[in-house]
Amino acid sequence: MARFRISVLPGDGIGPEVTREALRVLDAVAERWSHRFDREEDLVGGAAIDRYGTALRQETLERARKADAVLFGAVGGPKWDDPRAPVRPEQALLGLRKGLGLFANLRPVRAHDELLDASPLRAEVVRGTDMLVVRELTGGLYFGRPQRRWRSAVGRQAVDTMRYSEPEILRVAQVAFELARGRRKRVTHVHKANILDTSRLWREVVEEVARGYPDVELDHLLVDACAMHLVRRPASFDVILTENMFGDILTDEASMVAGSMGMLPSASLGRRRSDGTGRGLYEPIHGSAPDITGKSIANPLAMILSTALMLRYSCGLPREAEAVEAAVDSVIARGLRTPDIAAPGQRSVSTPEMGDAVVATLRS
Ligand code: IPM
Ligand code: MG
């Protein structure tokens, strides 16, 4: 029996709907293996802006720091969409990533054999895809300074800064190589070294890290070529390692291989303890989906699979994580579909029905 402290931040839109199902799955895990997950729920994103005038309160961040893990739903919506507004829902996510030191973002993309037709790509292209994107999460253009806009004699100007230090590259590269060891032992480093100095530094440091992993094969791929190969030969990738902005863009593209963003979980990790676990933030790849909010049709599986990643990487409970993943595979194999993954004319289930099916499978 183990006891964990979980900070639960459902956020906006469908965030609360999918988080509810993930928590029911967590309850089923607690019951079956006699663990205890103490949960503290709080507002973030637009919901926090409405109530407190800020997307992420200092108290929320402090509490997340004391927790073993954060379960994060989604933030944002048309109500808070003005790009000129001083407070924006996304600040919650960036504040948590930076504030908790979560520098490695893991985004696994797997094509389920039963869902090949849900992808806009042809089934024969998608079949067999099983990749893991490791995206650097606390550096690069997202956090580089200077970042500002100003008025000048030639009109308005703006600047963003892409900056990376050796330790920032080193630590995330190590995560990618470690994870590759437990997989097919291939790392593809994605860069723009023909143009960017930061990419040339990445290349050098990644090669130095690779020397410590002679069993793992390393190759380098230009980011524009990678964008092409992701839709041409997605099944050929194992681990993709890349900087923050490239990773943001490529993971949305990669998600289409799996058919629906509603299937894809993510883990954001910081420094690990010697047993490999550590604090992390777990969230689905999808956003708050205002168009389907309140209709009970959102796919909760990405959030449920994110909870499985939490069990594995923050709680050190791999057996429990595998059981949740197997339960998701089983409901998919039995034909349960939310509308996003249903074939034309196929019957679909609601968000809570999908949650029920996973919970029932875990209990059986
Ligand atoms: C993501 C999202 C975020 C990002 C936004 C919401 C800040 O697109 O997690 O990929 O750009 O990192
Ligand atoms: Mg993104």
C-alpha cells in the first residue's frame, strides 16, 4: 500500500469532463491495489482568471510543488482568447512547466490496429506506428528573453529569442536516450542546423550524450524533412528528440497518425530520483475543445492514459499503469467509440460511458 498526493487541475472546457473520468479510474486503481491518492483540486486557466484574475495562483503552484504529481485537464476558450489581454489561460501551463522545472515532455504516439481508419492517412502508412516524442519544455522560444514588441520609425516591431544552454540540452537528451533503451533503441534528433546556431549546439551535445549509450542508434533529421517523413513513414520512428517549438508543432502533426488527439496522453517530467520516479505533470495532448464542451461526447481516453503515465513515472507503479493501458486497449478492441474515433455510421458512447467501461474492465 502506498500513499500519494495529487494536485488535480481540471481547467476549462472539456478539461473537467475528462478529468472526472480519469479520477474514477484512479479510484478503481486505489481500490484494487489498496493505494491511497490524496487529491487537492484547484482552478487554473480561464476558470482561475474569472475567479481570481490570474491563470495560475502562487498558492496553486506551491501546492503543486508539494504534490507527487499534477493531473492537468485543459485550459483556454473563446472567452479568454484576446491575444492582447495581459492574462491568458495558457500562462497556467507555462507557469507550471517552468515553476516545477518540468523540462522533458513525453508524447507517445501509437496507432491502434482497430483505429487505423480514424487517421486521415492511409491505413497502410499508419500501421505499426509506435513513437515517443521527447520535447524540451522549459527553454527555447517559449521562455527566451528578450521577448517584446515596440514601436519604431519603421512601424511596429517584435522580438522573440531562441536560446539554449548546454545543461538544458544535456538533461533532456539523457531522458530520450534512457527511454530509447527500453524501446527499439533509436533516437532521431530533429533540428534546423543548416540555419540555427542553437540547433548546431544541440547536435554537438546530443552526439556527446550518445557516446554514453553505444547500444542506442542516433540519427539527425532536419525539422522540415521530419514534418514530411511523419506523414510518409511514421512507423519508422522510435524516439524523436527535439527542442520546444519544433516539438510543439510536430506533435500536433504526429497526433493525426493516431487518428484523434483524444487518444494521446503526455507526461512532463523534471529531475528524477535514483529509482527513476519524480514529480510530473500529466495532461492529454488535446485542448479544451469549446465546440463540444458540455455535450458529454469528449474522449476521456487521453486523460485516462495520462493518468497511467502518472502511475508509472511519478508513483513508481508500473504494474498499475500497465493495467490501465490494457483496460483502454480492451475497451477499444471491444468496439467502444466516442464520436471522434467512431467510423461513419458506428454507434458511439458518451464520455461517462467510456469511463465506465474502463473502470469495469479494471475491476473485472
Ligand atoms: C501544447 C500546447 C501549449 C504549448 C500551449 C497551450 C501553451 O500547444 O502543450 O502543445 O504550446 O506548449
Ligand atoms: Mg501544442
